[in-house]
Amino acid sequence: MISVIIPLYNTEKYIKSCLLSFENQKCKDFEIIVVNDGSKDKSASIVREYADKSDLKIKLIDQENKGVSAARNRGLKSAVGQYICFIDSDDMVAPNYLSDMLGAINSLDCEVAICNYSV
């Protein structure tokens, strides 16, 4: 299993698109942990509403604002996956994102995979 950790801070314009991009992943064995780092906008309520309607395994954790590193560390404490994936709340991923990363790890027998991005 892969634990996808998404720190969340005031990205109500983007978080739904971020979550939507995980709906069609070829790899199905993953959880999403969203750590709301004290957002002042509607970001957390958007995640709650999305999680209620989605079949994805989404966990929302609320904390006071401590910064992105603290949010990632809080997500790590809740992660149950063999692998960890960090995504920003304003990012979107391709349907083969997780499967390609996992494939690279398995075929190259490595412990870390890093990829490029496109705009």
C-alpha cells in the first residue's frame, strides 16, 4: 500500500482537482491522508465533502497551523502504507502516477523514486 500525504493550507481553489486526479489511478492500493494545517478558507470542508462521496480511502486530520513540514510529519504518523508519497494540495497527478513510481521502485530494487513534473 502507498500512503499519499497531502498537506493542506488555504487551497480551496485546487484541493478538489487534486483529489479528483487520484480517482482513476491504475494502482488502487493507496490511502490519502490530508493534513489540514489550520486553513482559514473552505479547504477542509471541501475535503470532508469529497471524502463522504468518494470511494477513495481519504483521512482528514486537522491541526493548528504549524507549517508544511509539521503537516507532513503528522501525516507520517497516521500512514499505514509500505511506501510514502508526498503531494502538494495544488498538484494533480496522471492516472499512471502511482503505478509508474511503484513500478520503478520494484524493477530497480530501490527505496526512493523521484519524478519530474509538467505544466
